[in-house]
Amino acid sequence: MKRTLPSDSTSAGRRARIARRIVAVLAAALACHAATADDGPRKALRVCQDPNNLPFSNTKGEGIENRIAELFGKELGLPVTYYSFPQRMGFVRNTLRYKLPGQDYPCDIIMGVPVGFEQADVTKPYYRSTYALVLSNSKGLDKVDSIEDFLRLDPAVLKSLKIGVFDRSPASAWLDRHGLVDQGVPYLMLSPDPDQYPGELIERELAAGKIDAAIVWGPIAGFYAKRATARPLKVILLKSEPGVKFDYAMAMGVRRGEPQWKQQIESLIERKQPEIEAILRDYGVPLVDAQGNPLAR
């Protein structure tokens, strides 16, 4: 009989056992990290916020997200604290994931992120809204009550309009789809100026008559149109079309590796949904279902 050497299968088995031990050690380490992140009583509901971003948040606590945070804090029996940073590039890195050696994180939750957001662990959604066309009453636009009315306007009237849109938003694609690119007036969504806020497009440009219409995210449209007093403004909801998505579900974002905290927030979203919806409606947020149809009040 031929003398046999240690077989490849024996070596492979040894390597497999070592690999399993390494995986087990790593899994234990990760589990320990996750448990550590969630262990211990919280002393405050620490919110990451933009300091100047109404209707969502500001340092005076006047925004939608401030109101919901206070609702959650009361339910948890915790004071609410805020860590402010302009919601520009690097917001998550400088808030939710920011931590100096030997120090704790400054905040634990972002109150508003779109479902599918990749920079945080995203909760179940708590509302869905859509983009809207906001109109002044100039140039006969006071007679427009639907998007179909708008698109059926006399071509000469349509071509005379100035329609404000934010760059890199679905509004640009919609203008292109309907042959209105030349009527678009672009504005920067992420301005380097910390005093700039998205509502300026409605409050300072449209209400002042510098443009005739604007296409913006629904919460911004509803809030600032409601506040306009110098010139009445009309809000017309936009439904998604082939190649142009307008409606999005919004959720909250927490750090990855904190499953108990995420579960606790999701439980609050579920239990406090009626109060959350009341807050949203108080700010004029247009709410829609999964098909983009307005929700009945």
C-alpha cells in the first residue's frame, strides 16, 4: 500500500476550524460593541439638527423636528438637547458619527432622513410627502387649480413664466419633460452661506414677485405659502411621472450598531403617529399615500 501523507482535506478542515474561531471572535466583538452602544440609561434625547432650516429645525426650537423631538422626550421622560451643524455636505459625519477620543457622541438621532438614506440606520417612515408647484396670482395663475390647468395655459403665458427650482432636484427633470427648461430659474440647494435656507425661494423670491412660480419639497411649500401675507400663494401637489419621482417617505436616522435604540424610536413613531401627523399638518405639510394621492384629514 502506498504511504499516505496528510491529506488536503485534513489541512482544509484545520483551516476551516481556525476560520470559524476567527469569525466567532469577530462576531462576539461586534455584539459587544452593539450592546455597549445601547447599554446604560440615557440622560437626554440628543438630537442632531440644522440650526437654520425651517420648517424642519432651528436653534429656537420652532421647527417640525423640534416639536416631534419634544414629544418624544416627554414620552421618554428625558430632556431634549440639540447639537447644531449646517445640513450641508458632511452633516452626518460631523454630528451623528462625530466623536473625539475619550468623549461621547454629541447627538444620537437625526429627526428627518429619506427612506433609503445610506449614511445612518434608518427607522420605519413616519410620513410621506411630495414636491409641489407654488404659484403667485400674477399672469392669470390665480385661475390654475391643478397641474393640468397649469400645463394647459396659453403657450405664450407659459413661456413668459419664471419658475424657480433648486439644482439637482426632481423639478429640473420635470421642466425638461414638459418643455419648460428655458423658464427654469436655478437656485443652489446647498449654499455655502450658513444664513441661507431653502424657504427663501418662496419667502423672498416668489412672494416678492421675482419669480412667478416655484417647485419645492412639499413641507417647504406648505409652510412658507401658509406664512405668505404680502401676496397669496397657491400650492399644487405634484405626482410622480415616468422618469420623475416626486413623493418620498421620510424616517429618522440613528447610528449603526444601536439596534435597541432604533427599536425604541420605531416604537415611539408607531405609538405617537396621531400626534406626529397633527404636528405635520399644523406646519402645512402635504401628506400623501404610497401612490402620491393626498391623505384625507
